[in-house]
Amino acid sequence: MKRGIYIYFVVMMIVFAASGCKKTQNTEEMEVIHPEASRIRITDIDLLIEKSDLILIGEYTQETEQYFLDEEKESVMSMNRIEARKVLKGDCTEKGIKVEQRYGVIEENGKQFLYTISEMTPMVKGEQWIFFLAYDEQKDNFMCVGDYQGRYPIPSQEVLDICNGTKEMNAELFGVYDGTLINIELYEEIMERFQLGGV
């Protein structure tokens, strides 16, 4: 099954390759192709902080652009700019930083598909999140540490109700496809450590 999805993705990427870097469309109505990927599970706040070059509350300030990582056009990534609203660790002197995520939109016969290796939902202009970011010097951009483990929602009453167990898990509110991935204890430690309120 995974091999079939991968072959399908490669074929779609070849079809899609001619368009190069482009802005993605609204992904909410698209069928999602989401193969499993293995990654390190971070459960310790100190490790999360240690692996982060930059920790901030930031806002996506541009429409997402996507591009290919290789000449064979087998690997697609999406890029967005984040402006810092509050820096919690590191330096962020630029107006905005580039953040990469492992997903892309492909099209076949007029129908669009969202292909994602990331557990995070796509970046959306105007949204604010708490980011734990690792810097890639070679690419001169950032990625969320541990994928979904490097992006958390700003505390809201609904988020706090989920943390307190008075409301059911809402994966979309936490910006992931699978609510079972959310580590509420780690999220609460983050809120407490950075004095973000609500816990």
C-alpha cells in the first residue's frame, strides 16, 4: 500500500513539475494522501528546548509557496514566512523567517490532492502558533523540531478545556491530523515554563 502511494506520488510530481514553485490553494477541501513517516518522539520539555535554535510566538504572514528539493522532482516542500510576535529563545532580528514543512499540493485531471509527510496541518496565512524551530544553515531556513512536536496552539479557552478534560480532543485545533499524537502534559509544561497563561 505504501509503495503504491509512493509510486502514485512520484508520477503526480512529474506531472506537477512543470509548474515549479507556486502558491498553494486552500487545502481544506482536498483529499489528503498521508503516508506514514517515522520520527523521534519528544516527551521532555528540556530536550525540545535544547533542540530548538529559536522559540517564538509567530504568525504566518504570506501565502504558502511550494518547491521541489531535487532535480528529479521527487520531494516537495512548502515554505512560509513567520513574523515573531514574541521571542522566547534565540534571536529573530529579521522582519520574518522562512519555515519549511513537508507537504505539497499536486493536481491530476483538474483535481487537487494534498500530499503530506508531515503530521501537521498546512500553514495558513494569519494563524499564530508557538514554534520550536531548528535552523538549517545550508538552506538558510527553519523547520519545526520533531515536525508536529515543534508547533503548538496559542492558549485559548477551548484549548484549556481540552487540557482540563472538560472538552474532547480537537486535532484541528492543535494543528495535527491525529489527536492521539498530542502530548497534553508536554503542552502544559510549555505553557508553564514560558508563562503563557492558562495552566
